[in-house]
Amino acid sequence: MFTNRYVRTIILSRVFLQLGVWIRNFAVLLYVTDITNNDPTYVSLISVVEFAPIFLFAIIGGTFADRWKPKRTMVWSDFLSAISVIAVLLALVMGEWYALLIGTLISASLSQFSQPSAMKLYKKHVAGDKLQSVMALSQSLIGIFTIVGPIIGVFVFIQFGIQVSLLLTFLFFLTSAIILSFLPRDTDDVKTDQAGSFMSEMKAGISYVWSNRSLRTLGATFAASGLAAGMIQPLMIFITIENLGQDKAFMQWFLMTNGAAMLIGGAFIMTVAKKVKPQVLLAVGLLVSAICTIAVGASKILVLSFALQALSGLFYPCVQVGIQTLLMKNTEAAYMGRVGGAITPIFMGMMVVGMSISGYLKDLSSLFAVYVLSGCLLIIGAWLLVPIMKEKQEKQTRAQSL
């Protein structure tokens, strides 16, 4: 994979981008909690400015990514993110700490333009049989930063403060933009002067998703798994306190165990990617996650809970890699940005819905009941994939008989 110039360059740029994002996120979180005396309203606003752009700009960014040249889009997105950090730093020096939230919103919004462009370059310049391995590599990178990102972010802020944290974020974002500038020039077959209007192209992208059975099915699976993830995400602290009798700080060890297992799982998928079909990978990941979710809700044994967290982390990359690979294989290059922009918000939207009702459901029933419901939703997500698996099998059978 690393012999491919596009993969090598994009992954390296993403290393620096992830460093900047994690340092910025924890610097903003810790600084805002300090300056507002742990005001929950302002703390919650941090999550809003990080997630809101996915709803507001995913389909818009995806549509523009299909209209614009991908290399140029990625370079300018990272460069403008770097400039926004400097603007926030200057505002902070003048005492306007609210600029931290605005700057985070701007940077998160720009990423909705950059990410679809990277997928377009992978679609065009990575061989079909290597796509799944590339997606596994990307997932492994996320796994690494799930472990080390919080450690780096907290360390930098505590040791050097908010201004140095933002300056490092600026440098990392700028480095990412510079690395991406070494990609080959965008080819002329990328249309920059589209005949159709922006709105007509955005509608065409949504229609494309709706008319494609595989993409419709993935959207439904996204909805089920997003709702399932959201329902249990706020409740992990209650697993730690109520089921296992630990204090809330102990939860970090669960998260680190899960993140380390994700890294190992992603590395393993890279070695077997060519042998396993993405729809099978996704279904297995969802089923194992369902079993682990239900078992975690029931477990009151510390060692067992750790083992379940590790097992869930090992198979979680199957879900992400399977979904991303299916999206790329079932989408034409011209619609890559719009398809990602239309489907990704489904997961995030349902996850937010799940998070908003999880506490109510726990009070209405029990912690274990919510985890069982979450596991059942994951099973439904896997069941929804059956038509795709049958369709792929029938096509393969017909191809072999010819």
C-alpha cells in the first residue's frame, strides 16, 4: 500500500492532522472547563461545535468535493483550518475566549470538504482489491490516536497552556497542507465548471443514493448502528460505577483497552482484507459488537468486562472498514463526495438521538435493558445486510457459470 504515492501522502498528512485535532480538542475542553468553572452548558457546546458541522455541511461539502479538484480542496481546507487557529489565538490574546468555540466550528466544517476529496482520490488511484486494506489502514490510524490522542492533548495543555496548544495545532494543520501539496496535480478530467446548479447536483446525489439498493441498505444499517452506539455511549460511566463498583475515573482504562484492541483489529484486517468480502466483514463486526454490548450490560466481573471491551475493539474495525469499502465499491467516482455526505450524517444523527434518550430509557427500565436494546439494534443492522450478501452471491454464481 505504501508504494502508492496517494496512500502514502494522504496517510502521512492525516497523522499531522490528527495530532492537531486532538491537541486542539483537549486544549479547548480543558481551558473552557477551567475558565467557566465546569459550566455544563459551555462544556456541552464543545460537543455541539464538533458534531454540528457533520449535519450542516456533510452533504454540502460532499457536493462541492464532487465539483472541485480533490487535491486543491484538501490543501485549501487544511490551510484555512490552520489560518482559523491563528485567528482564534489572536482573539484569545485579546481576551475573547468564545473564539475557541467558533474556531473549532470552522475547522470541523472545513473537514467536511476535505474528507470526501480523500475518498475520491482513493477511489481513483487505489486498485479495487486494495481498497479494503487502505480503509483498514485508515481505521488503524484512528485506533492509534484514540489511545495516544487524549494523552498528548492533556499533556501539552497542562505543560504549556492554551496558547502553545493552539500554536502547535496551527503548525500541524499547516504541515498537513504542505504534505498534501506534494500530491500529483489534479487531472483535467475533474470538472471544475459544472453545467448543473449546486442544488440540482445535490439532489442528484440524494437520488443516486435512493436508487441504489446497496447504498439504501447501508443507510439503514448506519441508522440502526448509530442509534445503538448513541444509546450506550453516555452509559459507560454507569457500567463502571454501578456494575463494577469503581469510581468514574476508572472508565479511562476501558477506553484505552478498547482503543488498543481497535488498533490490533485494524492491523489484522489489513492482512486478510483480500480474503474477506466487505459485506461479510461488516455483518461479523455488527454481530460480535451486539454480543459484546449485551454481555457488557450484564457483566459485574471486572476481568470479564475488560475482555469484552477488548473483543469489541478487535472487531469494531470490521464495521468501519466494511462500511467504507462498500460505500466506495458501490459508488461511482463522480458521486463519491455526495454519497458520503448523504449517508454519514445518518449515523451521526441517529447516534445523537440515541444519546438524548439513553438516560430516559435507563430510568424507565434498567441499565441492562438499554444495553440489550442496543445489541438488538446491531443485530437488526446485520440482518439488513442479508439482501446485499445474497445479491453479491448470485452475481458471483452467474459470473462463474458463464
